[in-house]
Amino acid sequence: MEKRTGIYICTGCEIGWSIDVDNICKSYAASTGIVFCKSHSALCSVEGSGLIAEDIERESLDSIVIAACSSRYKTDVFSFGENIMVERVNLREQVVWCGQPNHEDTQMAAEDYIRMGIAAVQNIAIPRPYIAENISEEILVVGGGITGITAALEGAAAGYTVHIVEKEAEPGGYAKKLYKQMPSKAPFDVLAEPVINEKIREAENNPLIKLYKSTTIDRIEGQPGKFSVQLSNRVSHEEDSALRDNGVTFSTKPGNEGNHALSVGAIVSAMGWKPYDPSGLTHLGYGKFENVVTGPQFEDIVKNSPETILKKDVLFIQCAGSRDNNHLPYCSSVCCGVSLKQAKYVIEKDRNSLAYIIYKDIRTPGMAEEFYREVQKEDRILLTKGEVEDVDKLNGRLRVNIKDTLLGEDISILVDMVVLATGMVPSDTKELSMSYRQGKGLPELKYNFPDSHFICFPYETRRTGIYAAGTIRAPMDIPSCMEDAAGAMLKAIQCIESVKRGESVHPRSGDMSYPELYMERCTDCKRCTEECPVGAYDETEKGTPLPNPNRCRRCGICLGSCPERVINFSNFSIHSISSVIKSVYIPDEFEEKPRVLVFVCENDAYPAFDMAGRKRLKYSPFVRIIPVRCLGSINKVWISDALSKGFDGILQIGCKPGENYQCHFIHGSELTETRGENIQETLQTMMLEPERIRTEFVEITDYDKIPDIINSYMETIEAIGPNPFKGM
């Protein structure tokens, strides 16, 4: 059935006096499927949007093209219900504000973009959401430390049933091993009682929280809304009774082992940390002298054997193995505060003892800085910057030899005990036992911390519906863990509610499209399953993809990877983008007006173009921009279509890849580079120069670089000449 489409062109924001709007409307008045073309001085006004709404009802429109400002603006104004397809054409930022007013090239660009908008709206469909049956609204929290307990309490406070799985016999994690806690509020000169005990009591008394002690995860499979979790448990009779009182029943196996199955909608991984292995720190005396211990070991001594530290002078060595490429390259951020706290233990337990802290830098973020100020006032806690060369023995005491001190000379300090402030290492997420083809654990960027996008999505991992919180995500103190727990739980709740509506969570929040596969043409090449950055596809032994739509983040990378055009989204498909490409008017070679197709990712590159327009930065009017979900979603077919159509060149601009990547879909930009060989094969087959395709990467703030990128590439195209396929 042919669509009934209305075209609306805004004449405000300089559009009306930069291009001939009336002439454009006349040219589309009798076009196929176009009911009418209208202009208005401010489509975003109440009057303008009201006009569109009235036309939709009166003329029974099912689709509209709005040629005005960028699609990144006025999204709420230009939304007319779920049954009306809206295609935005960016005349303001990407034609008028970056071009020359009342010039034929600006006019041609405007006409092309409207043709492209029409082609798009006529070749896409309104997404119909994928909504799975029997969606679970319960949440699993893995880890019963301060982060996990806090996350569970936050979830329960929002009315959700939360299951906490703790592998130890008792919850609490490292927080429960503390003698005292750093103060996070005034008075900062008094150490605080650990908050974990109170939180555990709250959780145990909350009817919406089910706590599984001495329990591990055998397997996690499924997708958001329908995660299936198999638990394994080895409990005493008393623990078993307590679990039953909490509504949990394990099927018993020989040896008093049991298992239990859960169905949950989302998962918060709060698996915590472990101390860095100090066995390699022999130069600091660890393993050589019994009075050289780590910070966690010292905490245990003070809590359980406080008499051990009486009448002892204690020296704390900061960054013991941290910020060291031979050990831990990173700073764990909390070690300095912990040593300041433990130094107070020393002088509070014995008024005659001294505490020394040898540091590279003192790092006390947030409110810990106030605590640091108070510790500096203690005359029996001595702090100095320096590098510890080694630790040896002299007359039965430990001698710490220090160089590069603030005193300008090497010094040696005699003490009775040395405490090494070792760093925090994240727990192994392989204990989640996930049934993803890419592995059992959460993917990591570096240092073994789970990662998805460190700037925009701190809680999200690369597994949709599974969120990282606390020290499994990054080193942090207890208040930060509690705040992190609340954030991750909020994301888990958001995920469940989005899945219930059939929407994507992030970064394309609210997107109801999902990959639809035409399996009759599938050749089991595995490219979609291997290249999907979030593990949305499982596969059979043969390699046939098994999609999990609720895992999908709608990046379209699978669409870009598929050589057989098997994968499409209802509103973003091989055919729809090809139609847009083919709708562009290509002047013949004698007009000397080249045409360059520019694919830009919607997350960084497209906003950068918008900002360039807002700054009135000028660039060549011969480019035609098509936003894509990710550079990784660009299919080779579009490249072939563009070159066959007669485009003189193709420029791909996306988010920055690399170690500090900014691609919102993790490795979409990288894939563009690795797929370059296939693109070059296409060029060779068509006997075209390799320079006709270029890939550039920008940050969202690189708007000022856009004119140079465009104009530099146009110089390359002009140098190699027009595409020989023009006019064919």
C-alpha cells in the first residue's frame, strides 16, 4: 500500500531567505505518494506543529517529512504518535548555516536532502516492538558486600524483588572485615563505625530481598527480561532452614549440595575486589620479614588482635606495587585514605607509638580530603614524599631506606612494623558463568575491569541487562560503592521497564526496532555472531545465528557485517539506505560539480556536524550526509551503490577507536578499519582509485575540524577526477 506523505519545510532560522522554498514545494506537488508540500515560518511553534497534526488527521497521512532543523532538536515537538512515520531533513545546520545563501549549490543541496528524506520515509516501516512473554521483574545481585547489599535495598525500596547471591557463608565482603571506617561526614577527626552491619540487618529484614549464602552461579543464559540463572549451594542445616524461611528451596544433592533456578529480568554484578598479590614485593620486605604486612592484613590484626600493635612504631608504604608497570599500572584511589585511617589506629591504640606514611602522592578524592586535613594535625603521624628503595633489618627492627624525599636527601627510618598499601584488583567475572559465545565473564577494556563505554555509560557492561557496580567496576571507597550501587540498580530497573515496552535501553533509548533475519538466505558465515559487540547472537553448532532481541543495542553492526543482506531493521535497512543514496541528483562530469557521500555516525560525528553548522563554519556544498547508527553498520552494498550511482567519493566519519575509544558501540569504528580490505576489493573490481574512500574519526567536540576534513577530502577528489560511472 502506497504511503500518504506530507512534506513540511520550515522557513525560519534563515532557511527561507537562503533557499527558494516555494520552488522546492512546486517540484514535489505531483510526486508519487506526496499528498502536498507546505512551508511555515516556525514549524516548531504551537501553530506550526498544530498545522501538521491537523493535516495528519484531515488528510489521513501516515508519514511526514519535516525539513527544518537537525533531528537532534525539537524531538518532542515533532512526535505525532506511534503510527505516524516522521523523517527529519536537516536544512538548517547542514545546508543553510554551513553554506552560502541564495547560491545554486546551496539550493541543489536542499533539494537533494528533501529527495533523500522522501526516499527514506517511503522505504522504511514503523517499528513494531519485540515483547517477550513471561518477562521477569525480579533482579539478581551477585555479591553480598556493601555494594550488593545497598543495591538490593535500593531495588526493594522501588518495589522489586531482589535476589542476592553471596558465595561466602556470611554477607558483608571486605566491608565487614573493617575495624573502623573513614568518616564521610563531619566530624572528620573521628573514625566511623562500619555501616555494613546495619545494612545487612536491613536486608535480612526486608521481605523483598532473598539472600543466598554459600551460593555460587552455575550458569546464566537468556536475555534481559528472561535471564535464567542456575545456582549451586552448599549449606549447613541451619543455613538451609534460614533459606527456607526466606522462601528459597534448594533441591538436595548428595553431600548436602543443592541447586536452585531463578528467572530474573536484570542483573547487578557487585562481585567486589581482592587485594593485589604482594608476593612480588620482596624488595619491600614482604615474605622476608613477618612484620611486613599488607593493608588488609593490618586491618585484620587491629580488629582481631589489637594487642599486637601496642608499643610499635608503624610505617605505611603507599603505592606498594601500584602505579608500577611491573605490577599494577593504575592507582586504586582509596589506599591513601585507608593508610591515613590505619595510622590513626596506631596512635589511638598507644599514645607512645608513631606512624609514618611514605607516599608518592596523597590522593584523597571527595570528602576524604577533609579527613586528610584532620590527620595532618596529628603530631604523631609523620608524612613525607619519597621512594622506598628497600626494607631490611637493623638491631631487631625494620629499617626502611627512602630516597627522593622532600628533605632533599636519602633517609632511613627504624620501625617495628611495615604496612604495604597494596591496590585493589577486580574479582573474576568468569564466576558469572554466562552462556555467551564470547565467554563466561564480562568483557574488559583493560586492567580486568568490565567496560562498555567509560564516558557515557559507566554502569553498563558489554552485556545488555547486566550492570557493574562498586569495586568490580573501578577502585572506590565505601560511600562511592553505595552511590554506585544505587546507580546500577536504577539501570537494572530501567532495563526491565524498557524490555516490557519492547524498547532499547541505551544508547538508542526508546528504539523499538530490532534485527529481523531472513534466514532463507543465511550462509552461516558467523560474521554477525562474531562482530556483534554485545553478544546479542548465540549460534548453533553449524554457525547459524540465534538472535536474542533484548540483548540488542540496535547498533546495526550485524547489518553492516552481513554479506548476504539477511539482516535488516524496519526503519534502517539495506534497501532504505540504498534508496536514499540513489535519490541524490548526480551532475555529469561536464558540470564540474563533484558529489561526495558522507556516512556519519549518529553519536559523535553527526553532533559535531551540527555544532559546526551552529558556529556557521563553512565547508564544501558538494557533500551529501547520511547519518548511520554506527560506522560498523555500513554495509558494502551501500558503497557499491554509491559508486555505481556516480558519487565521486565516499567519506566515513565516526567515533574514535583505540585504547581510549569513544565508539558508543565499542568497536564499530574499529570494524570499519578492519573491513577496509573488503571495500578496497570493491574498488578494485570497479577499477576505481583507493583514495575515493576515506575514513576519519572525531570526538563530539571536534566540530572545528569538520571543515578541514571535508575540504581536504574534496581536494583529493578534485585531484583524481570524476567517477567514470557518472551518467551510466
